[in-house]
Amino acid sequence: MIGFVLAAISLLSMGIITYVFPHLGTWLNNNGVVQMDLFLLVFFVIILLAVQGLLLFGFPLYYAQDKKTHMTGFQILIYTLMWMVGLVLLCALIMVELYKQDTYTLDELSPSSTVEVSE
């Protein structure tokens, strides 16, 4: 039963991570920040692998007989993940404020909106 629960949580975490990644990238690109694309790709892969490791190895080790030593590593990984996510979100907000650009629609750029010069 515990394997099924861990598998379900694992699939749910993958779904959440793969849902958030493109939306964060789109939000950054819409605000003119294209410098973080490769960084975010690597970051979300690392987050995915860390969460999978936490689920598949952290919880079983927590329920092992020697709970104290494994719980310390478990807590370190959880705190590290929280700090990583927090710092990346802070970095994304700062980058949007620094590199924010005005966006234009195709209607604003069409030739009909320009002033015609008569000869």
C-alpha cells in the first residue's frame, strides 16, 4: 500500500512540476526576460529529480529503524528544496522588474495604423 501512495505522490509531483515550468517560462518571456530559459530548464530537472529522490528514498528511510540520522538528511533536503524554489521565484521577480519591456500586439504594428503620406 505504501508503494502505491508513493507512486501516486510521485506522479502528482511530476504533473505539478511539468505544469508550472512552461507557465513560469511563458510569463517570463511575455515580460521580456529570455535570459533564464536554460537556467529554468536545468532548475526544474534538478527539482524533479530531488523530489523523486525524496519520495522514493527519503520516506522509506524515515520509516527505517534508525530514524534520527535519516531524518536529518530528509529535513536538509526539504529545507534545501524550499530555499531553492524561493530564491528562483525571487530571482524571476527581480529579472521581470529589471528587464520588463512594453509588449505590442499585431494590430499596433500593422500598416493601417501608420500615417500615410500623400504625394
